[in-house]
Amino acid sequence: MRNQQLLERIVLNPKVMIGKPVIKGTRLTVEFIINLLAHGATIEEILDEYEGLMAEDVQACLLFAGESLSRIDFMPLTVETV
């Protein structure tokens, strides 16, 4: 599946979850899915828990997060010395 097709699975609507990016047709936020993965949940566990969710939805969350981070400039708060 192409990147654009995956990203179309993520929507932003101010009337759903206060405008956070969600998986289309659900109230599952990208943030929630990423946190599940970060805390050790597998894709299979997530799919088992949330009926109707597809592996491509989880993949879309990861792509959306990556794309979002690639558009942000980070400034260090402290300078590391070696």
C-alpha cells in the first residue's frame, strides 16, 4: 500500500477526539495506538482487542507519526559537552 493510501486512513475532525488524528471511522487516536506499541503491545494484540481494525491502520499510525515528526525542527535545551 502506498504512503498516500495509508495516510488517508488517518483523519482529523474537530468534532472527534477534540481534533486529534484518529483512525478513520473510529475514535482511536494515533497517539493511543503509538502508546500501545511503545508499551509492548503487538500489532496482533491490538487487532484482537479492537474489532474492525486492520494491520494497515496501525501501519498508517506509524507513518503519520513519522511524517509529523519529519516536519518539526527540534532545538536542544542544553548543549552536550564531551
